[in-house]
Amino acid sequence: MTHPPYLYPGYQSTVLRAPSRPPVAFKADPDAIELSSPVFGHDEVGSLDADLTRQHAGEPIGERIIVTGRILDDGGRPVRGTLVEVWQANSAGRYAHAGDQHPAPLDPNFTGAGRCLTDDEGRYRFVTIKPGAYPWRNHPNAWRPAHIHFSVFGTAFTQRLVTQMYFPGDPLMPFDPIMQSIPDEAARQRLVSSYAHDVTQPEWALGYTFDVVLGRTPMES
Amino acid sequence: MPATPSQTVGPFFAHALPYEHDWELVPERHPEAITLTGRVWDGAGEPVPDALLELWLGRTGDRGALRRGDGGVSGFGRCATDPDGRYRFRTIRPSGPYLSLQIFARGLLRSVLTRVYLEDLPDPLLDGLDPARRATLLATGKGDTYEFDVRLQGEGETVFLDF
Ligand SMILES: [Fe+2]
């Protein structure tokens, strides 16, 4: 079982939002529109959109990192030209979002949103700063491990994936019901990025790698 | 290769995922424009004010999916719900009987995928559902405006699809 169930009471927000009935299994005909996906043009993504450290006048506070990896299908083939969007908290664990009440400082030089298209090898690359952990009100003393939110399109609307990338060795992961909602330990580990010394750039930024494997399209299965 | 698991979109995407004209698949003066609107509800009958909906017509079109240009139609749109749980798209009628709608929200560890049918006609998916459940996939139309609510849980729960 790769994905979390809809209902996971340890994550309170699922209790009134999880569908009570399983999704209806439906064998799509070859014309079903869900088997295709929007295509995003290179002229729709700005060259600076993938560098979250250069979207303001100054440099954001925090540990500069490079996050790169490949978007693959279940056969290990690259998904080319697909849109990857990321968003995150700043280094203090605060989102540039009006609803975030965490009493940690905003960073005027960091919004925490980026996007890019994958190249011919299915590769994406972002420059950002390492996000901080942040508290939430799910249960007493609840803290989210540091994470970067990812949104990936793929080649079929059924492959659309929103997920979160974590950092290796984060001690908060075992306490986090969102991550722990994934029943299988091996599957959970697939959300943990790897430190990559060959991606790290001397005197500049630490490197992490994180590959995303999209599910089968219905026509393959 | 084993797939990457899903995680919730969370509550804090408003600074990242919405974009200019995201809900406008066609420009305002498009002669065939229709409005698709509705509200997202939770299992207690409360509106969901922090959902993100994506609409897909099956073809990318010439207007730009992300940076809207001068073209006539984009096949893709995105809309975050307002404090009343309401979303809105300006689109055209699809070439087939339905549009594809995907919903993300805090509390949804995986997205849910459904179909919006603008007409109640014989259809391989609809015909396999009992009448009450079938009705959850039918938009109600008045002129150029169609209403389609998404009930995540409980009475009248929308039919979600697994392909
Ligand atoms: Fe987050």
C-alpha cells in the first residue's frame, strides 16, 4: 500500500473530510479525458521561478540548499517537460501565508514558492533555503518535520500527485501523523530526500536529491 | 518502480499554487463561455474554505495553462475555494459529456477525482451508479451557469473515481 488512507484519525483534519465510501473503480475507455494531462510551455515558466533565493531584493536568511531529482514513471522512464511546483516555510518555520499564526519571523526576502519544467531526463532543480520545522494544533506539542511541498502533473490527470519531501535524519518524522499516515515504512522512506555530496556546491549550498515516481496510468494497468 | 506516496496539500498553498487568471479557462468575452461554480462541503455540512480545485477539459488548448495568453481556450484551470467554500471556473462546454475535476485540501491525504456531467445522458460511468449516487455527478444548469457541489463525506457524498 503506497498511499495513505483517506481516513487517518491521528491527523484530525481527515475525520470530517475523508470520503466514507471507497472511490468507484472505473475502467476508462481510451478516450477518457483523465488519461491526458495539460502540457505547460517553456514560455509559461520564468527562468528565476526555480530559484527561491532570488525572488526578492536581498538574500533570504537560512541554509541555502539545492534540491534536484527526476520525475519518473513506474517503468523508470523520465517524465519530460512536466510541471513541478514547490512551496515551503522559511528557515524559521513560517509560511508567507496570511493564515499562518506561528510566532516566528517572516523573511521579507523569501516567499517560498517555485516552479519549473523537467528536462529531457525528467530532471528538475530548485535552489532554496532549508525550511524550518513548525508547530501545528493537531495534538499537544505537535510539530511538522521540515518539509517541502511538491506538486507534479505527469502525463495523465490520474497521475497528478501532491506530496511532501522530508530531510534525512529529521527526529520529528516518527511523531508526524501526516508522514506516518503512510502505512508502509518503505513507502514512507521514499519521501525522505538524500544528502548528495556531488550536488553540494563548495562554499555555496548543500545538495539534496529527491526522485518522484508517478503511478501507473490506467491504460498501462 | 514503486510509486511515491501522496501527502496532503496542507493549509498553506495560497502563496504558491494559485496564479493570475487561473480560474479562467477562456477569456471573459468568449462567445461560448459558461460558468461552473459550486461549493465544497465536509462531513459536518460545513463549507471547506481551503480546498484547491483543478478542472481539466482533456486538451491543453492555445491560451496557456499557466500563463494565460491571447488564445481562445485553455483546457486547464485551478481555483482555491473562498471562505464560503465556493469555487468558480469560466470555461467552455467540453467536447464530450463531462469535465474532469480534482480536489485537494488540508485533511485530504490524497486528492479526490470526480467528473462533472453537464447533461444526464446514457453513459458507461453514470449507468453503473444507483440514481442517488448518479445525481452527485450531474451539474444543475441555468442558462450559461452550472452549479456543481462537492460533498467530501456523508449524505450526498460525491462519487469519486479510481481508474
Ligand atoms: Fe507544510
